[in-house]
Amino acid sequence: MDWIETLQKLVPWVSGLPIVPKIAISGIVFIIAALLLLMIWTPRPTIAPAEDPSVVEAFERMKRVLLPLKQLDDGKIMVGDEQVSKKLEQYYLDYVAIANYIRDHPEDIEGTYEVIWEHGGANRAFINDTNAFETVVSAFFETYERAKSGKGEQ
């Protein structure tokens, strides 16, 4: 509480000064107060979710995992060089659609987010075979959601 005592001694000293130094001191106090208020009330700068480094990183990871996934003209779904069994194809369709969008729009993070929304958002049915795809899609989706709400990397 030494600063209170110092302030108590400083006030009479300042009141005894001539008018010009009083104006200068008042100006300094006003500027400091204005800067403090400006810092308090100015909103933090926000970046678009698609520019958030954590979203970009999650998108790149998702891109690497999903790009080997494709559907051939005859309807067969392939993961790399391996064909997905007919009875499991329905579980792959959402991921194929997302992979196709990424393939056609490799830099469109916002559009990919919208496509994921169209294909279940955070609620896709997945099985052990599609777990790797679901993991990266969910990670990207959740990271984008956090960045959109302002709780991402700052």
C-alpha cells in the first residue's frame, strides 16, 4: 500500500504547481486512461476459421488421409488399390463425397466444412474400417467449429 501513501503526498505537490505543468500532467493522465480504456474495449482481432493455423493443419491432415479414397465409374469404392467390400460401401459414401470435394477443390477449406455439414456434420455412422477417415474428418470439423466460435488459436 506504499503507492497510496505516495499518491497522497503527490496530490498536494501537483496542486501547488503552476497551470502549465498541471495541464501537462493532466494530459498525461488523460492519455494513459484513454489508452487503457481503448485496450479494454477494443475487440481482439479475429481471423477467419479457414485462416486459423490449427484449422489449416487439420485440413491438410484430413486431405492426406482422404485422398486415396475414391469411387470408380462402375461404383466400386477404392481405398488406394484395395476395393471396399460391397456390404461396407454405404459406410464409405460420406467420406467419398468429402474426398471428391477436396480433390476438386484442394484449397477450399470453407467449402469442405460445408460439405461435411451436408454429410452428417459431427454425426456420421462409422465402423472400424472407416475409423481413420472419421477421426480426421471429426478433428477438422471440431477445429473449424472452435475457430468459428472464437475459441481457436489466437
